[in-house]
Amino acid sequence: MMPKILGELSPAQFLAEYWQKQPLLVRGAWPGFQDPLTPEELAGLACEEGVESRLVLERGGEKPWELRHGPFADDDFLGLPDSHWTLLVQDVEKHASELAALLEPFRFIPDWRIDDLMISYAPLAGTVGPHVDDYDVFLLQGQGRRRWQISHRPVAEGNCLPDTELRILREFVPEQEWVLEPGDLLYLPPRVAHYGVALEPCLTYSVGFRAPSHRELIGGFLEFLLDGIDPEARYTDPDLTIQDHPGEIGPAALAKVRNLLRRAIALDDETIAIWFGRYLSEPKPGFRAEPETEPYTEDDLREQVRGGGLLERNPGSRFHYIAEPEGETVLFVDGQEFALGPAVAFVAPLLCRYRTLTPARLREALKQPDARQLLLDLLNEGLLVIYEEEAD
């Protein structure tokens, strides 16, 4: 049964009253919460190549607030002090797909806004210092207790400790304070200063959200447009005529460039939608799927599913879709788009809603040739993966 992580609030109430507006503390948001991994298993994950991990040592390093980046070795943990440090591991749900279940209760917010699940472990007094984030975050407490202090005051430019890679606030005056116990949840909007300190060895699960800057969005769109421009095309003026002043940029030249830019910067709705779908579905670096070396056939797909085999989304892939009211549905996966006709448009929400596709969920899709081909294409691109397990 899905936990009521918002307490007595409905998702609609939360979005209307709290989302990007004010913090929310929910006691017992996840009743009986059980940590899906141990601190030792988290440390083991931080030792793996391709896993983004960090150690923050307030004390016990070469200098205060030392930041170390993984991958780590076992000896790196053996030499740590008994207190005042924190291990943080990003994108845990992409490396251990079973942990994606922790994100399910938060999917009343669109998937494209969810960035990752970060898990942190801290012994007594472990902390990353008072700081602000530019994005929303839900902080779910696992084992142990952590004290959180927050401040609503605007953070001035330059209010950060010098000589550290961390954005730790030099001045922080708390206005509210809570101690979170296992299963408690704290939601923080962007730019709310917060300071969490472990009161005993503890695990904290952070659900962070994507908040692209305007520069990132516009820059991404311009890169998309550039991909469609012939790199060999150049300015030409075979109709050039004599002008009185050689230093003048004449009206004919201006008109040519204006027309070029107006044609190139296509701001029609379809172009923007295709770019946005591609942009949002681009996987994070290091998580791009690998195509199958021995492609599956349609018979392979049928045999696997008939035998109770499951299809599962590649954990690092991003699945989104756009359904135009009077047009086709477009599925976006890892920066690629798949145009779906009316008869198979239902496959897009199916693939985007469920991380695991059972034979029952695939029944209708397997009846249609176009839908079968889509599944096959996704399998052979590595965007879907076959698991030869018995379905529940």
C-alpha cells in the first residue's frame, strides 16, 4: 500500500498551498519505514565506478569542510573519524533499480521534474553545513534522528564560506527547528536555507527535483536549432550593388540576416514541443543505454513474455511523452522521439507510468504490429530490458 506521505493533505492541496511556497513537515509520513539498504551497502555503492559520491568532512580532514569525491576504496572509510562527516550518493535509483520504489509516492509531481534519489549517511554530528538549494527537495528520514533548522530569510550574495567547494552559509540564523525520526518527511521549497545535523548515526533519503535555468533552456533550444542548420551554408550576396558609404551596413544586408534568423529560429509550437521532449528525456551523463549486441526478434519478444518474462525500463533512461489534442502522440526516450499513431498512442502512457511491464500490462500492445515493433526497437536500443522471471 502506498504511504500517505503528505499526511492529511491531498496532493492537490499540497501543490496549491506548499509547493514552491512554504516548507512542510509531516510526522509519520511513511509509517514503519524500513531502510532498503544498510550504511555499509551505501558505502559499497560509493566505491563503484560510475557512481557519483562525495564525502564531506567538517572535521578530521586536511582542512575544515573538506570535500572528497568518489569512487572510494574501503580504506577511505576505515580512516574516517567517529563523527562530523557525511557520505552522499547521487542517483541511487538508477544504480539499484529496486530503490526506484521510493520515488513512487512522489509521482503526483511530473516525472520530468524529478531529478534523482540521493541517500546520505552520517554518524554523530554529521552534516554538510547550512546551505540553500535552487530546487525543491523532500527529505525522508531513515534510521536514526536528524535535527533540521531552516530560515526563510533571503540569502545575500557572498554569504558563503571562502576556500571550500561547498556552498556553506557563513551566516545562518535559524527560525524553525525540528528533530526528524524514521518515517518523518520534510519538504523544502527552493532557496530556503536549511541545516541538518545527525543526532546519531542516520540515513536520509533526498528526493531532488530538476529546475533548469533560463540560460540552460534557451541554450539547449539554440543547440537543437543549430543541429538542423547546414554547416556549409554561408552568407551570399550575388545581387550586391554599389553603396555611397563603405562603412554602412546597408538595408539589403540587414534584411538578409533578419530573414535568415527568422527562418532559423523557428518558434512554432511543434518545433518547441519536439525540442522540449528531447531535452527533458536526455539521460544524465554515464546513464545512456547500450544497444543489444545480438538484437531480439519479434519471436524472441513473444516467447519471453508468454513465458512470464518481464520487461523493465533501463534504470538510467528517461521516458516522457507529449499528447497533442489534435495530433499524434510522441514518446521521448533518452533524447529520441517515437511518433505513435492513434491506434498505438496508448503505449506511451503505459511505458511512462510503469517501470516494470508484466505480461498482463503488455497484452494489448502485443496484439498490434506497430506496438510490437516499438517494444522491439526499445529493447534493441537497450531502453527496455528483458528479465526472465516469473510474473507475480
